[in-house]
Amino acid sequence: MAVEIREINPTKSELKKYTEFGIDLYKDNPYYVPPLIKDDVETLSPGKNPAFDHCRAKSWMAFRDGKPVGRITGIINSLVNERSGRNDVRFGFTDFIDDDEVADALFDTLARWGRDNGMTSIVGPMGFTDLDHEGMLTFGFEELGTMATIYNYPYYPIQMERMGFTPDAEWVEYRITVPDELPDQLARVGEIVKRKYGLRTIKYTSGKKIKEDYGVALFELINEAYDKLYGYSPLTPRQIQYYIDLYLPILKLENVCVIVDKADKLVGIGISMPSMSKALQKSKGRLFPTGWIHLLKAMYGHNDTVDLLLVAVSPEYQSKGVNALLFTDLLPVYIKNGYRWAESNPELADNENVQQQWKFFERRQHRRRVAFRHDID
């Protein structure tokens, strides 16, 4: 049967089916970590996600003999295109069976839409912002994924290369062994940095308080620290408020490190949380009726892995050892909580400054992922 492409209306019910296809495709895969369906539906909803203030998006599903066999979302981020001088259409939320005809139909549809809107190249997988999932897995297919990353079958990058896509950026990930005690060298560097620059760490126990003190400043720091990174989309004031309301209430604050200078200005932030990977697998992407129980157990019960979700340091303090100060604050928490491993999550392969922060730790580089690019004919 021929492949049929259907445009998806951005309604809650349609987007739910769209998200569920991605989960169903991996239902027997022990390494895939599903997203929360609710979160992906909201991300793709123009009425919910403030990124639609400067983004256009369209989603399609591929069907054969009436059964879904693939999906893809196209995103035109005008803010990023203006900064880069490119006319890129991003692809994301992309899944398909291992079938040349299906892959071709999805990407041909995306290319036509991009061309009709003045775009000259396709890049991805990427989302609306850097806080969305990005990068196609190219190595580490037998490693458990994380809540912050894309998992895909090994045939995905093979299909991309067959269609003429070439790598445009690469990320690496590390599985880091949490030491039994704070390394002496790390502690010494942290103390030197603290004294030399007049910095200090702050611990919060109230989500309301950290929101009041540094909620906006946190995301402004992310904008500043990540500004030159690949494909970065600066967060607008509306997006900042959206992410404050979305993320700050769910953080386990002992796993958050805030670094300020003598004037109490925020200069560094480290955000981590207990791994939700196994809990999300058990929940199958659903909070109800029992999914929330698995997530709560992962957050507050025994958990041997912590996810390092975000580290941001003000450019004026980068490469000055501030990351050591951050980990002298967080490591005792990890040790107390019995975490044995930490997941770095993606960092650009050519970002040597970021990778230097792991030099104090035993680690294993266990995943790689790529953003692919192709000109639109």
C-alpha cells in the first residue's frame, strides 16, 4: 500500500494520538524513555507554548493501510533564523518505521512546506528551544535514555544518510561515577574560586523563595551563558515566565546549586534531579491513573542515578573554576542520597570547556547524537 501523509490538527486529541505513536513504536524497547504525553501535547499546542510567538510549526503523520507508520513536526524559528542568517526549517518529534518510502514521504512533505515558506535547508532533530529535546542518537543504542534526551533506533541515522543528510553538530554524553567522598583536588579548587572571586553558594528549601529571588535571573543567565551555542534560541520574557511556572515547582531543591557574587548577583546555576527514566517507562508517559506514583517514588524514594539537567555560568566567570564550586556543593548531596551515577546529558562535542568539568571524576562516554542538515532542492 502507498504511504498516505495526513496533516495533524493541533488539538489536544490529535496531538495526543501523535505523541502516543512515538511511544507505541518503542513499546518493547528496554532503553527508550517515553515523554509525559501531557508535556509533548502542550509543547506542540499554539495556545500553550509561547514559542509560537516567533515560531511556526506543522505536524504530519504517515499512514499505510490505515495504520500509523511515522510522524514529523516542522518548526520555523524566525528568531534563530534572524540571528544565524539562515532559512532553516527544523524537524523534531520525528519517528518512523524502518521503511524508505515512509521516511521519504515524511521528509519530502517537510521539504515542500519549508520551500513554500521560503526556507532553503532542513536541520534537526531540534525543538522550539534548547530546553526541548535535540540530537539524533548515533551511538549508545543499548544505554538507558534520560528524560531530557531523544532515543531512536539505530536505523534512523542510516535513513538520514541515505536521504542525503549530513552531520551539522554533535553532542556527547557521559555516565559519571559519583565518588564516595568529595575529591580533595575538587574541594581545593572550589575553595580557591570562592575566595578569589568572592562567590558563595545558596541552598533553597522553598520553591516560592527561589522563584522570587532568582526565577527570572536564572533564565536570563541561561540566555547569556548559552548565547553562542549551536542553534540557540534566546528565551523571551513570555517563555521565561512559562518555564519558571513549568519547572521550578517540580525541582527537588537540595539538588539545585545557586552561585552568587558579593552583590548577590546570580553568576552560576546547577540543576539536577533524581533520574526519572525507569519511572517514565513504568508510567508509559501517563500521569494517571498510577503514573504519578512511579514519578514520586523516583523523586523521593531510593534512586541510584541523578540527571544533571542544566549548568550555566556567566561568561565572565567561565573557565575560572566556578564549576568546581558548583560540584563541591552538590556532591555531598549526591553522596548522602546514595546516588551511584550521574548522567551528564548532551553537551556539544567541541565544547572543551564544558567537558573539562568532568576531569575530577571517573566517567564513561556512552552516547553520541547528531543534528543533521540537508539543503532543500
